[in-house]
Amino acid sequence: MEWNRADRVTVIRKAVIVLLSLIVCVFLAISAGVVLGIAVIYTHLFYLPILLTGIWFPKRAVFVALVLGAVHIIVTYVSDIPLSVNEFARALIFVLVASVIGFASERARLEQQRRKQTEATLRESEERFRELFDNMSSGVAIYEAVNQGEDFIFRDLNKAGERIDGITKDALLGKQVTEVFPSVREFGLFEVFQRVFQTGRPEHHPLMLYQDERILGWRENYVYKLSSGELVAVYDDVTERKQAEDALRESEERLRLTLENASVGIGTTDLDGRFRRLNKAYLDLLGYSLDELRTMTFLDVTHPEDRAKRQRYFQELLAGTQHVEFENRYVRKDGSVRDVIIRAGFVPDANGRPHYIVNVVEDISERKKAEEKLRNIVEGSSIPTFVITETHVISHWNAALEALTGLSKAALTGTKKQWTAFYPHERPVLADLIVDRTSERDVKALYGDTCKRSSLLDGAYEAEDFFPAMGAEGTWLFFTAAPLKDAKGTIYGALETLQDITERKKAEEELQKYHEHLEELVKARTAELERSNAELQQFAYVASHDLQEPLRMISSYLQLLERRYKGRLDADADDFIFYAVDGAKRMQALINDLLAYSRVQTRGKPFEPTDAEQVLNLTLKNLQPAIEESNAKITHDPLPTVIVDEVQLVQVFQNLIGNAIKFRGDEPPRIHISAEKGANEWLFSVSDNGIGIEPQYTDKIFGIFQRLHSAQDYPGTGIGLAVCKRIVERHGGRIWVDSEPGKGSTFYFAIPITEEGASTYE
């Protein structure tokens, strides 16, 4: 036993007290013996150090008693007290008393030590229990029954319980379980509490979903009864585990359904090559039943010429190769042969060694036939063409492409070096992008604005580019790349054709230069025409305006001659004067119409929203005398609001309706006006039942001063339709006629819908 400093100080203090008490006793004994001569008193004083020694040093009490006995005899001798048997007996009594006191003291010390050890052990046990209680991963709650199990009160809760239930221990201590967990009865746990309390037998409450306003989760409980009568519930929140299990179950079910319904064969084989599990597609491919195949190995269904290759790849898997892929031929039960692609990998055991082999088998028989046809087409084509597989390996490179690029088929077939024919550095060609299913945005980002989707082939792209290193002066190439798909629509490669368009590009450049030169000429000619047109308009206006005055003078004097001398001269003179007056009137009408034609552009008003029905009503008022005289019947559909020059629209309606009245047949005129809204224009029509127009004249009638009849038959200057055409064209529209001689005509004119444009019928 090692003593610390405090223990050493205590022992020294006790030893000093015993020594001092012994000195005092000796001093008193000597004093009593010398002075009083009373030996009885001083001898009993020796019991004090014996008592103290027995209490504090029980293992040394007998030794101390012997020493004190010897001291007693010596003191008696020194004090001249005669030695006697009594003195020796008294010394013996010291030893006996010291032994009894030491034994009793040792018993008491040992009992106290055992009590302290028990208390320390209990405290340590309680601390371990509390530490275990608080640090358990499962929630633990302790309950006390109320009224023989009518309810249960919380007495303790560990930290895991606080975390699981989202509540602190202080918040629920002393509360009833039905108060804290209101759905505990529906959950079924409350009945378990009552049964365990009554029977004392522990119970397991199975995994169930608990839900109230505060908690939603899956719980599993174990309930026990303590000897104190308290209940202990150990529980776990297994919501995440339950969700993971459900997800795993769903995933496994989806995987099972996927494997069973996969369009490719999926199966497993043992390390000795025997089939273990195969899906329906695998069985359909081979034509055997699962029971039949389980008695066979993969070599039994492999074409004899391919068995060595199949065995070599199988040995690579057994040697630790993670994955292999190769083409093979299977022999079906009926003897037919199928071309397949086999993708195989091993599933490792706990030590990382192959445990069994997983095979994915795809039937490519139809693809192989298509590839053979494609090879014949590509090799025999005069168009430079190459083909790559889904792994970007060149499978075909025809002679035309050899001639274009200077690279041989033998040098490139089986490699991924298609880029070397076009670019100095490695980069994907158009076919590579097709195989990789690159987005349209990324394809155009690599090839620029010349790249676009093909309008002829689904999933194909077209592009053109210039290659300065190809040829003496560089070469322009036009690419077309399209995906190669099997019967299931799976892309297994891409085909790319090339076309040398250098001559075309040169021609386009020359044509562009010519177009630019032509545009310059057109601009210059347009400017000249605009200037000339402006001069002509000015000339027409000046000419018609300046001719008005002398024409009025001629007309006035001729009319004066007619009034003064009519009937006074001979008949020929009267006819001459009549013809002169009539000619002057027609000349004045022509000049007025010419002036109106020239003013279409120069005197036009700004375009504004105009109600076409109001314009038609104004037109009919202007034509009222002619309408009444001809007994014409005019009808119309609802007309829209359009953005036009209102005065000029009146002129158009007035000329078209006036012509319909003028050029009528034997029946009274029947005229109908309508309007129909198109995608970007309003289409007006004026239909009549008049004499009609021969087809060869339908364009001629819109020319200025163009007439189809004599002035005697149908008066007029022949400028009305020309004015209509000029007005409609000023509005950005067009005008035409559809007519049948003897049955009538329909004049159409279209007015564009502007941003403010016509809205609805009014």
C-alpha cells in the first residue's frame, strides 16, 4: 500500500499524540509513586495510550501493551514501589486489554473499509448505468404505473429517447404517457404496457407506424418490468431503415422486372461455365428451356469456330479482368446460327476473386446483314464515304474517299483516326458527334452557322467547311452525317459522306460579286427612276395645270360661238362647232384626270384608322344620281376599320362602283361589296353583273388612258382604274380583276394590316 502525503501526515499526528500521552502517563506515574506512593492510580493511567494505540494502530496494540507493561515495571522499580505478582498481572492485563481493543478496532476498521468499498462500487455501478443509459443508441424510457396500470408516468428518459421523440426529459418527467403521446393506444403500445405490468413478462411490440400531430415515424419497442414495479421501454426509430428497405425492395422488384423484360439476353454462369440464371430474352435467343441449359455450358451453345475465342475471354475474366466485350456466334436448339455481342464481367466474392460471371448478350444478326449490305453500298459508291461504329472505330473507308483525302483504307480501317483526313489536331468529326448523341447546340458550336439538321434524314446533320491544306489552293467540303440504327432504333454507328464543293463555292463567290455589282446598278437605276418619276409627276402636274387656262379659253369661245351662231350658219358649221366644243370638254376631262393621277402621291393624306362602311356610304351618296338613273341595287357585307387615306379610299370605291354602273348589261346593275380578313391583309371585293372583260385585257385595263370601248359607247377618259391601282399601291397593296364576258366582273384590292391595323368588323 502506497501512502500519499496526507496519509503520512495523519499517521505522524496520531503517533505524536500516543507518544505525548505515554510521556504524560510516565510523568504522572513517577510523580504519583514518589510523592504519593500510590501505585494503583498511575498504573491505570497506562490504559490511555493503550486505548489510543488500539483505536489508531490496531495491528500494533499488543506490541504497545508489552512495551507499556515493561515501562510500568521499570517505573515501579524506579519509584521504589515493591514489585509483586499484582504488578506482573497488571502488565499482563495491559496486553490482554490491548489485544481485545486491537481486535475490536481492526474489526471495526475492516467493516468500515468494506462499507466504503461497497458504497464506491455502488456509486461506480450507478455511474456506469447512467453513462450506459444516456449513451445507448436506442431510446430508453422508464415509467411508473398509476392506479394499477390505468396510465403510466414518465420517470426517466435517455438522450437517444430525447432525440428520437423530439422532446426533452425535463418536458415530460411526471407527465402521463397518453398526454405526451396521444396516439399510443391506437399504436397498440399502451396495451403492451398494461400486460407487462400485470404479468411481469417482457413483450416485443413489432415494427409499426406511429403518427400524431408531433411525430410521424416507424417504431419498434421492447417492454420490461423492473423489480421496483417500474416499466422500461427500449425502442428505436427505424423510419430511415424502413424507407431504405422499401426502396431496396422496390429497386429489386424493378431490377427483376427489368431483367425479365429486357430486350437483350441477361444471364449468369458458374466459374466452370455452366448456366445458372437466364432471362426470357436469353432463352428465346437460344431456343432452349432453362432446365435444359442448366445441364450445359456456354461452349455447348457456341459455334465451333468461335469456341476458342469465347474460352480465351472467359479465362481473362477468371484471371481478374473486370469486363470483356466481343462478338460471337450462338447455335440455337434448331441448329440456326445467330450473331451476338457478348458483354461479360465477374461478380467478386468477399476476397475480391470472381464468384460468378454475368453475361449480357445482344442479337446482332440483322445488324450484321445490314452492315454487309452497307459495306457493299459504301465500297461501290462513287461518293466519298466512311462509316464508324458506336465506339468511333472506322469500319468502312471507300475508294472515292481514298482519292479525295489521299489516305488509304488499310491505314485507317480499325482505327479512330478519321480526324487525320481533315484536321491537323485531334477533334471529333461530324459522325463522332452523331454517335455521341451530341446536342444540336454543341454541334453548331463546333461547326458554326453552316451546320444544320438535315431535312431529308432523321437525326442527320449537314455542314460545310474550308480545308486550306487539302489541294493546291484548299478545298471546300460539304459533309452529311447520319446515324445507323438497328431494328430497335438503337444507334450502332454513323455514316458520313463528303462532297467537294470548291467549284460551287467559287461560282457562288463570283455570283455574289455579280449580285453586289447588280445591286449597285439597281440602286443607281432606282435613284434615276425616282428622279425621273418625280420630274414626270412635276411635268404632268405643270402640264395639266398650265393647259387648263388656254383650254378654258378655247372652250369658252367655242361655246360662245355655239350660242351666238347656232342656226345662223349652215349645218356643217353647226356640226363643226359641236365637235370642237365636245373635243374641248373631253380634253379638259383628260387634263383633270391626269392631274388627279399625278396627285395620288403628292397630295395624299396620312393614313389613319378609317371605317370602310362610312367611306362606302359617302361613295354611294356621291353616286346617288347614277344609281337612281340605272336602277342599280347595291349590297355589302360588314366592312372593317382599316389604316388608309380616307379620301383616296373614297376614290377607289367610287371608280369601281361607278364602272360597275357604267359598264352594265341589259339587266339593272347588281353590285356587292365585301371584305375578308387574311393573315396580314384585308381583301376587299366589288362584284357586278355587267358586260365583263375579255381575259387578255384584265391587266391592260389598269394602264393609264387604256380603254376597251369607244367614248361614244361608254364615256370616260380611261384613267379611273389606273388611279385605283396607284392608290392601292401607295397603301402597299395590290389590285386585280376576275371577269367573265357577259356574266360580270369582280375587282379585288388588298390593304395590308399594319401594327395599328384593322381590328374588327364594326
